[in-house]
Amino acid sequence: MKPKLTFEEHVEMGKALASLRHELQRRHVQLANAYPQSGLPARPAKKLEQAKRAIEEARDELENALFREHPDRAETTVYYPHS
């Protein structure tokens, strides 16, 4: 059986993923404001949106794991910190 993340590792992962999601959102908006919303020019912005969604899904699953693995210390702010 593989080791699970420690609580501290979950905290670090939560901060990193929140930061990545924020940066992807910022870059997506930048591209969406600079290029058309459809056709070939829109593809980079759409890819960033997909990446952002993938990170959000990973955060959801990791938050579930956090609550299973560390129910005594788990908080929603680990994966969704206040800005």
C-alpha cells in the first residue's frame, strides 16, 4: 500500500494548486481579451480553461482524500484558501 499525503503535504499541495489555478485564470482572461472567442485563435484560451478545470477537479478529489485521511485536522480552506 502506498503512503498517503501527510496533512502538511496536503496544505502545501493546496497552496500550489490554488496558485496554479489563479495564474491559469489570469492568463485565460488575458488571451480571451486579446483574441477571438472562436476558431483557431481561440484554441490557446480554451486549452487554458481546460487546464483550469482539470486543476479544479484535482482539488476536489484531493479535498475528499484530505477529509478521509485526516478527518481530525481537515478544513475546506486547505484546498480552497481565502484569497
